[in-house]
Amino acid sequence: MRHVRSVLAVLTVLALLAGVGLAQKTLTIARPTDPVSLDPHFETTAPGSWVFSQILEPLITVNQDMEIEGRLATDWEFIDDTRLRFTLRQGVTFSDGTPFDAEAVKYTWDRAWDEERPGRWKSLAGPVEGVEIVDDYTVDLVAAQPYGPLLLTATMPYTGIVSPTAAEELGDDFGRQPVGTGPFTFVEWRANDRITLEANDDYWGGRPNLDRVVFRTIPEEGARMLSLRAGEVDMVLMPTPSDLPALESDPNFVVEGAPGVGVFYLAFNLDRDAVADVRVRQAVAHAIDRELIVEAILEGGGVLATSVIGEPVFGYKDMELLERYPYDPERARELLEEAGYARGSDGFMVDENGDRLVLELLPSNGRSLKDREIAETLQEFLRQAGIDVEMDIFEWATTFELMRGATLDYDLNSFTWFTTTADADYTMYSNYVSTELPPASWNRWRYANDDVDEWLKAARASLDMDEREELYHRVQDQLAHDLPAIPLYGSYEVAALRANVEGFVAHPIQYLLDLHPVDIVD
């Protein structure tokens, strides 16, 4: 018996030693909100893309230097003005063991083009009609007309190729357990808690250095930062800006950042009578100290927005918003008086019936940096100009669904929009053409201007980059006057990491989080 116990003791020690040698490398990431889904057919925001882009890969992508790189395609060329041919990577399998080929690419795009239930990203793909198979490892991306951003359209993270077998078997449940070809595979999703991925041992690009990635949902900024300092997480996405200087000077931490392509807006719903008059929208613009928001609230976590698209985006033009709408609460009141309001005895503006001017706001909450604090600050700015603001604050998934509804029962809403292809068409067409309305598309402000429609349609149909740029400049000049939305700040994409996390490089496009080269060192 003693001999047996000794043998068992030795085996136990050996097992423990083996366990030490085989300790898993787990990267734990804190972020503010849970995804809507892990299926890009239904999810087109960064909280979902951070996760599903580890699992699902597009044909091509844009790297941190904004250069196009191959993923599931090894080569591409234009056959003519409306046809782009991709040569596919061979020998790749989905994590369910089924083969990746031209049929899978066509299935993914056809799925998004389903007329009865189109993918949310369909409206962002312009006049693309779909994919045609040339042979087992060659496909053509076909557009209905010449389309300037056709190549960049294929870089959108939502175009990640799904396993047809898994998508068919799982149906709507695919969004809870996606299957792709990427460097990581799905393990589990505990709603509003964590999502766990593990390394894909058979990844065509080489097995990741990490064994596991855990995305934790920690809504409160302070709690996210405490979890980093306590060693409970290894990386924080959207860290508190005021904490960054201390982290940068602490050898235990690293801060990685890049100028981004996102713009945070205060948007108007032009279907609502209260903001249909452009003078009311211009009054709101004068009532907001945008510079103070950037300096006092973001504290280096963003830059003052100068247009509805970010400066790195093709087609950008400075809309001269500070010159047009300097912070001036008194000018805001004057514009409201011109629009038919009067100053009430309590300081609020009232209409001809003596009813207070009240605007209802649906703010982003937990989706963008300091979004709730900014909403509360906007409420106070507008109050000082005589405008009462009532807010409904929900979790991001609920807010997103409301913003995407066929009707929107709010005068104002706030959110960040990212031009994920770095081409103005991605933002301009889907957001400002009068026919591109939710839920099929993204014109959440119900904006309509015949000239803007004409210019944007001409810009996307042109292959002359100078002509396209000039047309986008015209559009931005018009938007500066019409103000369907007020750009507040431009994104700066930052992550705070523990110093033993190596290989991470921040991406200008917030949706793209490259974890394949990341490692944890002793």
C-alpha cells in the first residue's frame, strides 16, 4: 500500500510539473459592452466585430498602415469597370472541418443579399450585385455599375466568410456560435459577462501565440481600469483618457494608439417637427461648446471633429464648423426666436402656445468613449440655451435596435460612425441619400436633399478620383448648412495593456483588432 501511495505521489508531482510546463496563455480583454450578435449578418458595430473578426475572415483587409492585404484571397484584379476577380487561398478549412472554396464565398454574399432578410451590411456595399463563381478557387465580385470603392468594399469586416454548413445547421443561432477560418474558434458566450475563444490549431496563417482570448464585459470605466491594474485583465479597450499619462509612465503597462476614422455625432431626426427647421438645428450647434467636450471630458481620448468623416478618409474636407457655429448660447436663442420661439419666464424657450421646447434624446451608452457623460453635458448645454432635453438611457443593444427602426420616436440621438473602408462613399451614401432609410440602410436623420442625392450617386459611379473628391467636398459644404448631424469629436483608437503583452498594434479602424500576432511573455 505504501508503495502504491508513493507511486501515486510521484505521478501527481509529475502531472503538476507537466501542468506548469503546459500553462495556457490567456489574453483577457475588458470592453464596455456586449455585442448585439457574433454574426455580421446582424451585427455591424465594433463590440461584435472585435470578436467575430477573430473567427471570420474577409477576402482582403486593410492593415494598420491602411494598406490592402490578402486574407482568404491571394490575388485580385479588375476584369473591367464592374467586375473584380479574386483568386482564393487553397487548402483552407473552416473550424468545423468543411472546406473553404468559391461556394463558401458565394454563399456568404448571397446570404447578405437575401431579399426577405438582407444582411445589415448590404446597404454599405453600394451597387454590388453579388459574387459569381469562375472555378473552385476563383470568384468575381460584380457591381451593377462602375463603382469607385469596389475593392475597398471587400475589406469590410462584415464580409467575413462563414461556414455554409454551420450557418445552415444553426440558423439564427449562428450568431451565438459562429464558425469561420480565422485564427481563433468560438468556445462560449455568457451574455453581459464574457466571450471565450481558443486558438485554431489548424489556422492557415500559423497557430496563434495565444491559447485563449476572453472578452469581458465591464461597463464602468473605473472598474475596467481597476481590473487592469489588479492584473484581472491584460488589455482594456476604450480606457479612461485621464488614466493614460500615468499608465504610460508606469513600466508595468503600455498604451497603444492610432488616429481613427470614427466620428461621434449628435444627430437630428428630421421627421420630428421640433427639429425640422434648420434654424433650430443651427441653434443647437451654437449652444454646444465642442472644444470643451474634447478637452474636459475626452482628455486626449479624441480630437475635435472637423467634418462628418475623419481626416484619414478619402474625400474629407474641413467643414469649418467652428467658424460657422462658434459656441454662442445667445446666438442660439436668437435663432430659436427667428424660428418662432420666445423666452419664457423660467428661462426656457416656448412656442406660440406657451409650451416649452423639449427635445427627446436617445443617447449612445457604453458604445463610445464617455458617451453617457457627453450626453449629460449636451443636456446641460442645451438647457443653458433654453432647450429642455429629456433622455432615455438603455443598454447599447437596445439603443442600437431603436436607432435602426423604421421609425424613431426621438428628436436627437448620439452615436459614433466609422468609415471602415476609409472611402467617403461608405459613410456618405448610406447616411445621406434620401432613399437609404432604416432598417434597410442608415439615414437615421431622414435627411433629404436632391442635390446631395445627385452628387453622391455621381461620386460612387465615377472612377476618376479627382472628380469623386470634388463631389464629396460639395456634399460636406451642403451638410455644413443643413446640419442633419453635428460632428462632435473624431476617434483616437487606444488600448491599454499590461507590459507583458507583446505584438499588439492599434488600428485606425476601430472594428479591426488583430490578435493573431499577440503574445504574452514572462
